[in-house]
Amino acid sequence: MAWHQVCKDSDVPLGDMKNYSIEDVDIDVYHLEDGWYATSDMCTHQDCSLSEGEIEGSEIVCRCHGGAFDIRTGVATRMPCAIPVETFAVRVRDGFVEVELD
């Protein structure tokens, strides 16, 4: 497991997300009211970028078919999505957001 610095904490405003590529893995970093989170960028229902979707509370809604996932846990919360998305540990150190990858 290794931590990767992806951005400054000021790069992702509260209530927003940004997509980053870490070691050829597309990851979405979210800044929610209760903290920082990261998920895989690809919807598990169909290959569609979640970073092009909308945040609704603590869910990311896929733009392709309206399915949704809990940003904090990766659990699919709205059909047609049924398989969870991968989540990653996130920390903020010295003003930088870091994501842990295997």
C-alpha cells in the first residue's frame, strides 16, 4: 500500500469532486461536508465516467443511466447499478490530498 499525493486541498472545493489519474487508475476525489473520499471513476453498470455525473448529498449519480453510489462506501444505491464501486483511503497532510492505492 502506498500513499500518492494527488492535489492541493484547495483544488477541490467543498461539495465538489475532481478526477485524477494515479498509476493509470482513474480516481475521483470528493470533498464532502464530513470529509474527503475517493472512488474509482468507472460506473460498474456500464463504462461511464462518474466524474461527469452529479453529486447529490453523499451520492454520485451516473450521467449515463441515473444509477448512483454512496461516495463514502462505494455501495450502489440506485438502479440500474448493483455492484459497488471501489473506494480508496484519503488523507490530507500539510495542505495536500493523498490517496492510498494497493
